[in-house]
Amino acid sequence: MAIDAALHGALAGAFTRPIPKSAGAQVRYLVKQHHGSTRQVAQLLGVSQRTVERYVRDQIKKPRADLADRMAAEGLMIDVRARFGCTAAPGTTDDARMRHLTLALPPHHAARLLDAQTAGTTDRELQRATADALGEVYFRNGGHRAHDLQVELTDIEHVQFDL
């Protein structure tokens, strides 16, 4: 399946439902997108798991300005099953294998993908941008490990984006 088609589908679907307005509704949406994991949402937003649970139960109504910005920016989810191969420092490789990943892309990667798609770039370029985003978020863990690791994305069996 083409990355371009998946992005078009996500954008079309996004305009058929309203954006959650309250902080509680936004956090509940994020928890739903992360398969019910308040811990993952807490890590994503940079707050404690207990704080996320309070938002879910509407015990906290108004987030700090910086947290409100992070909550609004999070929301481009990717679900992909494809062959991922990795090459790191000279002499080290990770043989390509099929993986199924579901995760949220940081706002700068989401913007890069959507801007590239709007500009009419080729699907191959969108595939490269998607591999870069997944490389940073999943394989390099936001720069905390495998710093020189380059990710290659091929043989896409399934890709779906959701806003």
C-alpha cells in the first residue's frame, strides 16, 4: 500500500469527526490511540502516569500551556507492517525482517510527512521520510540509543495513518 494513499485516507477521515475540545477528551483520545496504555501516553506527553489518569477521569480540567501544546500536537498515529532493515556503524547490521509497529509520530515528523505529501513528492520519498521518522521514534528511541542507525523500510504489507 502506498504511503501517499494512507495519508490521504487519514486526512479524509480527520475532517469527518470533530477534534476533542476538553483536555480530558484529548487525553482519552490519546489513550485510545495507544491501545489503552496510560503509561505510553504519559511518556509521550512527558508527565506522570497518574497525571494522565487524572485527565482521563476529568479530575484535571485545564492543562499547563506547554502540556496543552503537546497534547494538541500529538495525534498522527502510524500502524505499519513492513520489512525493516537497519544498518549502523561499519560492520554491524540488523538483517531485514517483517515488523508490525503502531506508534505516534512526533509533530516535526508528522509535519514533514504531511508537507511532503501536500507538495506532491513521490511515494518513494514519502516512504523514506516514514522510515526516518520510525527510525528516530522506535529504533533510536528519540536519540537515546543506536545513534548512527539507518532504517530502511521495504515490502509494505499494510500502512495506516490516523489523526
